[in-house]
Amino acid sequence: QVQLVESGGGLVQAGASLRLPCAASGRTSSIYATAWFRQAPGKQREFVAVVDGGGSSTLYADFVKGRFTSSRDNAKSTVYLQMNTVKPEDTAVYYCAGGQYWTRRLERYDYWGQGTQVTVSS
């Protein structure tokens, strides 16, 4: 089993920066890729970013390109989502997810964190 724990969420103003860590524990060797998804009230959970096991390959949703960056520190078993120039429409619960496939498809991820709330005020 793998446990994923997100942190770093909070209330920020538009234009600010925020970094969300996702710490993994347990059988972390069973995870190849770690992704970020988000879910706003009344909306479906959507893909944000994914980074592969080595940290060299990333993929981003169009709406965060140039603003968000995902990276990983394998020595700390932690993946990060650096959020810059946040907008009110970035308000959502952010989840990290781990799986064996480097993909934007939500159903391909086996392990999920509990989520962290990010609220961006205008």
C-alpha cells in the first residue's frame, strides 16, 4: 500500500505563488508517475499535471501551462506542485495521485491523497 499526503493549501490572493507538497510513504516503488488533479465545487475532478518517476518528463493541462510546475525529490519521496500567478479560477481541492502510468487519465491512478484546499481571492 501507498499513502499520499498533500499539504500547503490555503487562502491566497490572485497573482500570488503557492507550493503544494505531496509526501509518499509505504510501497513507493509501486508508483511510477505522480499526478495532480483538482476539483472545484460542482465540477468534475480534472487533470492538472503529471511527473514521471525520474522527474524528467512532465505534462500539464493547458490552463496551467507556464504558471504551474511539477517536480519531485525522490530522496524525500515528495512531489511538488509549484503554483505561480494563481487566479480565482484555480480555487479547488487539489489531489495528488500515484500510479504506474504517466497519463492524464484519472482512472489510471491507484493511490490518492486526501486533498488540500486552495482558495484564491480576487
